[in-house]
Amino acid sequence: MMNPRAAIARIPLFFAAVTALSGCVSGGYESAGRPGAMPRIATYNCDGAGPLRVENLGRSVKLLTPRGLEVTLPASPPDSTTRYGNPPYALVLDGREALWFVTGKEPLACRR
């Protein structure tokens, strides 16, 4: 599981890398038959905060956050299938794990 404190330090680097690489990185996505591949709708349990529901819409994701907020985030870069963001929110998917970022708050490490 990713360390949330270490993840906080990576937020500025994440957005800088996304901006710099958005024109030259192609996103790979695990096929539905492979372990860890994200289904169309997935629920992640976040460290003591509750569930994070993620609906894969292709080039974006629709979220129901642990606080009950509905948020739609575009892929960032646009062809990514693992990184989504629109300030103040960001979501990074890594197999069966997810990091949910809200600017000014400690990120939530989540697992499905």
C-alpha cells in the first residue's frame, strides 16, 4: 500500500509530469481479463474513510467520494487510463490500489 505522507510530496511532481508528458505518453490499460484490471464500476475501501466508488467512462471517471461528493474527472493526460485529475482533485489507479487526492488534505490510500 502506498504511504499517504510520501504521496503528498509527489503531488506537485505528478501534475508537473502530467503536463510535461501529456503530448508524448500513451496510456496502457489492462484488459478486463487480467488481474487488477479495473471493471466498469469498482469500489475501493479507503483507510478508515469509507468507500470510493469509481465508474470508468473511458476518457474520464465518475466518482462517489467517501464524503458523498459526486465528481467527474478527465484523464490526465487525455489518453491515460490510470491518472485522472481536475484541481482540486486527482485520482491515481495502480492495479487494485488507488490514491485519492484533494488539495490541502492528506491523500487517501484505497484498495479494492
